[in-house]
Amino acid sequence: MPKKKTKPGLSTNKYSKYKINGDKLTKGKTCPKCGPAVFVAEHKDRIGCGRCGYTEKIKQ
């Protein structure tokens, strides 16, 4: 049986995650332990690094 052709998925809001500061293009916060190459995930009540496990609580 031939394989079915798949339709390309919808583009998510990729460009809303990036910020332009002058000539710099940044994407959120970086991990203070891992360095500038690793970004942290932003959750509802905390931010966390998936590589080293660094977690910071957000005050509400």
C-alpha cells in the first residue's frame, strides 16, 4: 500500500518568543548555571532549566 501524503502542520507562534533589543535578538532568560547557550522554560509559577534542574520561583 502506498503511504498517505501528510499535510504540513500549522506554524505556531515561533516569532512571538523572540525579542529584538537594538541589533540583538534574544529569546527569554538564560540559565545562570549553564551559561548563555541554555534557555530556561517559563511556567506559571516558576522558571526552570531542563539541563541542570535549576528552578526559580516567581513571586505573585
